Amino acid sequence: MKLSELFTKTSKQMPSDEQSVSAQLLERAGYINKEAAGVYSLLPLGLRVINNITNIIRQEMDAVGGQEILMSGLIPKSNLEQTGRWESFEALYRLKGADDKEYGLGATHEEIISPLVKKYVQSYRDLPVAIYQIQDKFRNEIRAKSGVLRTREFLMKDLYSFHADQEGLDKYYEQVKEAYWKIFERCVIKDKTYLTLASGGTFSKYSHEFQTETEAGEDEIYVCKSCRIGLNKEILEGEYECPECKNREHEVKKTIEVGNIFKLGTKYSKPFELNFVDQSGKPQPVIMGCYGIGLQRLMGAIVEVYHDEKGIVWPNNEIAPFVAHLIELKVESGRPAELGMEGPKGKGQNTADEIYNQLLEAGIEVLYDDREDISAGEKFADADLLGIPCRLVISEKTGDKVEIKNRSKDQTELVPKEELISKLRT
């Protein structure tokens, strides 16, 4: 993509109504646009990041046998009444259609997935099955004040699993737990993320959260110094003792929840009579688990962990919007030379388009800053703000080579043009 054709622009001004660093940087860099408190549009660069995160999640969910669908965003009132959540779900948006029928706007989808699975699961031979979607969710959050970390509308991956017995659920639960670690490893936040015990388990004492350490965190967890398991502060009773190893030594950390997993048991199968016939011919309720990740929240958490005073620092090519940020520096006649460039035109001016096309032909995603009448300083500042992992500079100073700089490092390197593609692939 050529930067001159991108309809969004960067901003030097810090958003006055954003408290989190991630929202400030993502807005300034043109990744997102704030429409209202807790409501954001994804702009071209932001959508590219979200699509990359989506691909990671989809691959790992497919790897544990998940089958992707897309459920209705409107949930009939009658479905929500069967579970008691039409009245009890405080964050639920409720609306009435032109036919006077009432609906809940999808905040979570147990009330859709359970009656759906009932149509296709009758026997123990139909189990286990795992179904997931990646879809907009709507929640009437009271505390929508932390940018994309807590919003009223967001993309969510929600996976539901269905089992004949508790043993099957327990086994699959551990498989998804490992899949989550793989997701967070690929997003380069695994080393700062803690498996955390939290309240909310329906048929077990705890549910599990994945909490990522950052100063912007809304949560506070106690991390055992021995086994490194986290405990959410909200479920602490009395003095701290690790529920896993009974150790009392701990650290207190501010964190962001980037994922959660629950053993639902029969909480959402019984209201819909989601049963199966077991091997002895008797009807039994299906046992369920659910597993969620908020995509914008995950993007925000990555930015909270990976940024500096200049802007975003995307930690790898897999999640960044582009692999490389190509900058062309021209010298105008009568204008002071920048970066040691001399003369009215440099060789770099004639090779930038060539390099850009070569990268595209090689399948390397590149953002090309081809803008006219923009100073080198402004181009470099935008490159730092956008945070793309590798900066490439073409100028008279670089001659027949390309200057490469990793966004997270200070040093630069000159690489022959013919070696550039192999260098970027390493």
C-alpha cells in the first residue's frame, strides 16, 4: 500500500479523552476512530491487525477441532427468558422490532448455541463437538473508559464445547487452555501473561482467566512466587494463600484480562433440554464449556505491552499491519540536504518504486511512504508512531543499498538490494 493513497492520517495531538496508552497511540496512528464512549471503528491499519489476530485465533481453534459458524446477532427474548437472563443480564441491550417482538443484542451466545446444537445432537455418538464464531458483541458497559480495553461493541471469539461427561469436558478444557497459550505466544505476550483463578465457575470452584501484566491494567491479581498461578483479587478471602500450592509468598500485579475459559456444566443445556441418549439408552444432559477472547482488547493489550515514547512497537510480523515500512527520501534543488544527501536528485529516488514492486511480487506486505513535500523527520516520526517492525530507507546516501532498521532497535544496517527480500524473510 502507498501511504499517499491511505485515506487516514497520523496526528501529533494526543486524544484528550483517552486514558489508556493503547487508545491514545492507536487513535493518533489512525488504527481506530472513536465514535462514542466505548465505541470504536476499525480503520484500514487497525483492521489489518485485527485480521492478523483473527487468523492466529482461527488456526489454533481449528487445531483443537473447532468448527466455525456465524450466529445471529439478535437473540429472541424467549430464549433469554428460558435462562433467566432477559431480566438478570445487566449489560444486555434490549430492543423491539417493527413487529413488536423483543430481542437481546448479542452479548454472549449460549441462548443461541444450545437450541442450535439440540437440533443436531441426539446420541452419545454425536459427541463431543466444538463450535466457535468470531462476531461482534454488544454490552452496555457502565465503565467504558479504557479505550479498546473495555468497550460496548467488540469482536469476540467464543468457542463452545459439548460433551457426554465431565471427563470429556475436563480433557478438552486442557486442550483449549494450551491453545490459548499458543495464541498468546504468537501474539508475543505469553511471558507477561498469567493463568489466573477467578470466580464464576458453574460446576467447578473457579473459572480461569488469562491476565497480561501492564500498568494500564484494570484488574489486580496475586501471583504465587512459587507456582506463578494468579488469583484474582475479587475472590480473595482473608489472607492470601495460593489455591494450588498453598504458598503464601506472592506478588501483586496490575493486569488486563485477554481471555477466559469456563466449565458451564449443564447450566445452559438443561433450560433448552439439550440432551443425548447414552450407551444404555437413557437421556442425559449435555455438558458444556465456553472459551472467549476479545479481539480489540487483545490488540490493545499488545500495544500496552509494546510501545515507547515514540509510538507503537508491533512485536512481530504476524500481527503487524505490514512487514516493512518503505521510506523514500528525495532531495530538492536548493533545499538543505538531509541525512548527508547531496545534489538535486539521488539514486534512491529512482529505485524506491522498484523496491516496492519487488517486495509486492515476493509477497511481502509493505507500506510505502511515497508522499511528496514531507520532510525526512516527519516520515521517520510517522514510521515510529505506526510501529511497523522493519523500516526501509531509500536515499542518495544509501546508494545502491537499502537502509534497514528494526523498530525495537537503534542501530541501522545497509543491505544490498538483491539481498533485501531474503533478509526480510529471516
